[in-house]
Amino acid sequence: MKIQEHDIAPIKALGYSEEEARFLEIVVTHSGYFVLRQFSDFVGAKSGKRSSNLGHKIESRGHGCWRTYPGSTDRVYHLFSQTLYNRIGKNKLGYQRAHGVEFIKERLILLDFIIANRQHDYLETEQQKVDYFGRLGLPQESLPVKRYPIPLGSGPILKYFVDKYPLFLDSSDSTSSPVLTFSFVDPGHSSVKAFQTHLDGYRELLYQLNEWRFLYISNSTANFAKAQACFSRRFRSVLSNDIPGEILNYFRLRKAWDLQNYRLFSNRKIEELNAAAKRFQGDRFEALYSAWSSNRVGTEVIAREFGQTEPDRKVGFTPYLVRGNGLGASPFEEAGDETCKEEIRS
């Protein structure tokens, strides 16, 4: 994470110290919410006067507010000041709006992860992520997208990577190239259904990459085994580096679709077909599909042609346990004392 002086100068100009400005820049960029314990973790100090002073500054300047929740005495601060977001060019992130409890829990866990892993090179904004994969030559249609309808408009607004989970290049291993790392943050789900949906949204993109890792970030190990199994099912062929098997699976799906056997296709199968069509496009695959579908070539030809020519994929899944305390590492309920003030415009 490279925070330059020009990134924090506008925050310092609002009356914050160097360390406070660096911390607030991270909160504004990745979370919008924090507890004072996280600032103490950030500066490597015990909770006390320094963290209390930061909370007082935020309130007195009208840059945020706090509230407490049943089961905890910690104050959850929300940075809502439009002035603060505008000053550092992060006004489009949406964290200044009020959010539900699950979102807040998720962002607190995410912030604990960021604070503990500041060494990574994060792709922080939607545009940075879109530009990065564009430089890799990947079509924008393969990126995870959400469509927002426009009343009486000409078409929907497309938003990419709306989850805003950490996406970064991990250079921890100095002997190899940085590892592109995706993630999912579990705020305490009772199942891995949300994780399944998340993976399906990223399927087209992930199938086109040869080296990447996926982190399952949580403050509990409860879903780690189920998440691992879910990931293995979704990317079985990728994990086994079975390129001929992937091609044959694509050909079978494509032939079933061409024969209009639509009853065989769930939404996930349709997404799988679309992802494979983008991965295996071009004259070479078109000619091979034509020959295979007309029984002019068999599976042994595909196995022989692609068994050695395609590069091995390096794909991994890692559960990551966030070890915080307070609200960043324990559940809390919807309720509390609201102490928000109107923003003081500056």
C-alpha cells in the first residue's frame, strides 16, 4: 500500500496529524467505518489518549459520528463527511451513506485485514481494477458487473467490482512475481451461499487468468471448510490444470446449447458456458469444435494437442482468520445510541 504525502495532505489540512491522516485515508478508501481499537492497532499503541483524541476531532469537525451496539461498549465511528471524501477524490465510493449492520460488520473485518496487511499493492477503486485487467488484454465483459436501471433512460448503468473486497498484488515472495489476489469477506454468515454467488460473479474473469489466489476472510473459522469445498467444486478443472478436460466440457455444453437442450442449463451452467466461450475463442478452437461435433476428431486428439502446450495454472485458496477484538471480531445486533451530528461544512 503506497500512501503518498499528496494523498494525505488534504486530510492533514483539516487538522489531523500525520498518523491520523494516514489512518483516515485507509478508512475512507476501504471501509467508511472503524472502531478506536483499530486506530491503536494501526499506530502500534495501546488504546488511550491518542485514539480518544482522534474520535474527538472527528466529532468536533463534523466529519463523522459514532454509535454503540448491544453486546459491546465499543463505539463504531462512521466517516460520513462529503468534505472529507471530496478532499481526497474518493466521493464515488458510497461509504458516506448510512448502511445496515451486516455491511458494517463486514467493513470492520475488512479494515482489520487491511491494517494487518498494508504491505500489499491494492487496486483500490473501480477504475483502477478495470484499467488493470484492461492492460492484461481481458475483455471488459468478463469483469464482475452489476447493472443499475435508469428510469426512462437509454440503458442501465454498469458498475464493476461493486463488492469492494480487497483485490491486490501480493509480493510477499520475493523469488516470484506478485500474485494477483482476490477475496471475500464473511461477516458471520450462517452458510457459504453468499460466497457461492460471489464466485459465480467472478467466474468468467477467473477462468481467463493463469495465476491467482483467493482469500476467504473472516473473524471465525466456522465456514472455512465449507468455503474450501465450495471453491474446489467451482474450479475443479482449473485446480487440476486439466486444459483438455475444460475444452471438452466447453464443447459438450456448446453442443447441447446448439441443439437447444435448454432444460439442461441452470443459470450457473449458462455462466460456465459463457466463460468458456470467452476463454476458448478464435479460429483454432472454432475449427476444432466443428471437427469434434461432427465426429471427425476424438478426445484423444484434444488431449494430445493441448496436454503439453498450455501453461500450468497456479491457483490457490486460503482461509484468513482476522484476529482483532471488539466489534471487528465479534457479532453485534441492530440497535444502538445514535450520536451523529450534522456535518460542519468547511
